[in-house]
Amino acid sequence: LSEWMPLGKSGFIARAAASLPFFGPFRALQAYQILSSGSCEALAKFESGRPPTGSDNALRLKNEAGRSMGSAPEKRQLGKVFGLGAKTAIDLVEAAGRFDGLTPVRSVPSLLQSPQHLAKLGGDKRAGSLLASLRHFDELQEPVSEAEALEMRRHVLSVVRSHHSARAGERRDCPPPPAG
């Protein structure tokens, strides 16, 4: 695509729309904007939590499933919490489903400070793992190298193997974990 940049905006859009599958003028304009400035209108709207504009120039307030297209950054952040799915994140932000009637949640810290939301997320059954995931959210978002990931995996497997060995006399229905 970058080789078409010297054609200018209109030349780029015409070439991309004619040459690339699934690219019309709207998507070609977005590609041009990203290549020329590093962003585009749709991305700026997403990052600010505003609904996007469709290829027909209409504001897309709801998606095909009827859910709001607003508050995307909040939904995305909550969807990254280990133990919360995308639908639960959407419901938390929109105060929908089992969270109907509660204040919308906009961030991990606000979820941590809401006993009402936490209770509806599973109460005592999931409290320990969910609270740990929420408390260590920022840490869990930090990238790790492949070497660190492999070392963590080796450690977890050794703990599982030692636990399995210790309980081998008690339980015979649990096969050992795979080697490696």
C-alpha cells in the first residue's frame, strides 16, 4: 500500500479500491489516513469511546447484536481481566443483564471498589481468583519474553507434578500432566 502514497489521497483511494479485495473507497480512505498520519477517524473515535461512522456515513450507535458501539475502551479494558468474558465486560459498562440497575463500571479500579458488582460476578465461588486478577490487572498486562514464559511454564508444571505425586496414592483417576 505504501507504494501508492505518491499518488496522493484520491489516487491512493482509487487504486486501493480497484486493486484490493474487500476494499471500497471508505476502507481505502482509512488505510490512506493510517499510512499518512498513523491514525484514522474510526480509530480516534474508538479510543475516545465514541461510536464509529459506517461506510454509509451514518453513525453506528449499535452493532448487529443490538449492543451499543460506545464506550469501547472501557469494554476492552474490562474484557482483558482474566476471568471476565467480553459479554460480561459489555454488561458491566452498559449496566445491562445481571448488572441492570447498578451503576455502570468504567474501569478495573471501579469494579474492585464495588461489592455489588463483585457479588453478582460469582460471590464466594470465584472471589479469590477474580479478586487476584483484578488486583494484579496492571501487572498482568505487562509483556513477558518467551524465555520468561517458558520458565513460568516449567515452574507450573513442576508444581503440578509434585502435587500429583504427593496425591498419587489418594487419586487414581487423574492422569499425569504431559511431559515438557
